[in-house]
Amino acid sequence: MRDPYPTLESLRLTNPVHYAPATDLWLVSRYADVRQILLDPVTYLPDNAQHAVAPLSVSALRTLAGAGFRLPPALANNGGAHHAGLRRVVTRFFNAERVAAAAPMLEKTAREMLTGLRSRYATGDQCDLTSEYARYLPCRIMMQLLSVTHAPAATLVEWSDAALELFYGWPSAERQAHLVELVVDFHRWLTDQVAGAAPADGLIGALRSHRLPCGESLDTATAVAVCLFVSIAGQSTTGQLISTVLRRALATPEAWARGATEDGFAQAWVEEVLRREPPVTTWRRVAARDVELSGVQLREGAQLLLMLMGTGSDPEVFEQPERMCPHRVNVRHHLSFGAGRHRCPGAALARTEAAVALRTAARLLPEAVLAEDSDPPMLGLLSFRAPLRVKVRPSTRSGYSSAPGR
């Protein structure tokens, strides 16, 4: 978790399609192979994308079943005929025009969130940009974009994080019991929204009126599954991206200063972080038939783990990949948002949120430096990685703490 690059490089160079018997997963690490898989949804199916990584306890399964919880094919795990229509519904709420129109609201929200933190920062106090800023900014934006008004942001974030940990982590049976209760509450709330509580002009209302290719209305379970995935991707993973973007900029003082003053730098920095250190580190596929990949024979049903994070450091694609080079010419070739029919529909929003978050923080917290000498604890799930805290304080040479009104 702290330094995955040596392992990713070793796999890519010596064993690019590597079987890990402990997890029954084939680790695919070369850029060309991962891209080939993502662009071939017929040979490589998304069916296992949202399967629980660790076996759930009998008690946890009973609780989920009792609440009617299930995740039918919806977006990330949907290789069927109705995927395209569902994707169009979701994409309509995250297209470039809507994201551009939301930019002023996004910047206003970011400034509001930093106001209280800034007053403490001005006195020299340490502030955690993850727990006080990055973790909640995407949720507040999502709520406004999707017309969600029936739950506190803190509750939505807690539910979203719980679902990620339950399905992509290795929680103990005791921890599962706690997470399952939160996930059931999340599922129940989403079900109520789909049933009619949510306004008709938001995403949930659009799903409620959506028709399948056969002409039937979208069933509630699938609509809830779409909302669950969009909520997690739009909240937790975007918050993880913002935390990483902020930490990497703070670790490079020049980047923090440029983020505040140089037009276009924040966007370029976000893109390099996405290439080198994306929050979504891996994704899963399953072979639909016997197939050969980089000289390795895979049998039908083989479970593949695509090492997205490693592909951004493949020297066959990116020159000097270990260096952070804002404005890298081919940086948009990274696979951190996927590729093909399952490419992240919220990519434009995530990019914009992270860039605004960096630019606003750099301007309102000038001369900020990391307050910890050692690396922070990291979120370490199968497919998600990010710093769990980003503590900052004013630089001792800035004089900022002596001028709280600045």
C-alpha cells in the first residue's frame, strides 16, 4: 500500500499475466493487455466487478437477504443489452455542459468548506484536508447536481465508505456486522428514493421513468443498483482522488504554489496524479471463453484483476513514468477511468472537482506544508487506495500564523 510501484514494475517486466492462487485472480499489469481487455467486452465480461472480495459471514448474508439487498447487473457489472440505455441516463447528468455549468457552484462550495478550516489554519493549527474537505466536497456537489435533499452529506459519505469496505476489503466478522447495518440503511434509503421520494428532475427520477429495450419500466432493484454505484463513484472515489491530489501537491511545494497562481496547472496536476496514482487501482473482469493473453492460456471463467495503477507507469507508453510532469503530452492516454463501453461516465466531473479543490485550497491556504514527517495511513482495499489524512499547517517562514486576518 505504501509503495506499490516496485511490485507493479516487477510484475509488468517478468510476469505480466500472473496467477495468484491465494485469491484465484490473474493479475494483468501491462498497459497494452489491460487496454485490450477493457476494449473487448465480449471476451472479457464485467460480471465479477462488484463481487465481494472476502467471503461474507453467515450473519452478514442473512442481514442482507432479510433487507432484500441485491446488486443485479446495472453499470460496472453489466454486460447485457440494457447497459447502454442505463449509461445514457447517467451520462446525461455528468456531461461536459452540465459540469461546466456547475463549476461556479463547485468553487463556491469549496470556498465555503474551507472558511472554518482557514481560520484555524491562520492561527497555526494543524488541519486535516481529507476529513474536513476532500471527503465531503464531492458528496455536496453530487447532492446538488442530482437533486438529492433527503439525507445529510455525512450520512451519505458514511454509507458509501461502508459499502466500499464491505465489498472490496477484508473486514473481520465483527466489522462486517457493523458495515452491513450501514449498507442496509443505504439500500433502504435508496429504495425509498426510487419508489417516489426523490424529485422527478434528478437522476433517481430519470431512472424511475426509464424504459428497457423491451419497453418495460426499469425494475426497482436495478435502479437502486445504479444509484448505489453512482453514489460510491461520485463520493468516495472522487474524495480519494482529491486527497491524493492535495497530498502530492503539498509534497512538491512548487506544485502547491503553481496550483494557486498558474492557469491550467491544477488540471494538469490532476491528470498526472490520475496517471501515476489513481484512487481506483485495479478492476476485475472474467474470461468468457478460453483465450491467450501475452502468451498465457486463460480458461473460460478465469478471474482477472487489471492493475490500472501499474499501467500508468508503463514505460512503453509514458516516458520517465516515475516523474510527475504536468502537461505531459500523452497523459490522457492513461486508463484510470477505464476504456470502452464501461469508461467512467463521471470522469469530467471528477477531473473538475479535483482541479477546483486543489486550486481553491492552494489559494486560501497559502504557504501550506504537510504537518507530518512520515507517510499517512492509507486506505487499502482491493481496488481503492488513498491517504486517509492530509494534515497541513502554515510554513514557519510564511508569517501566516501571526496574521490571522490575512
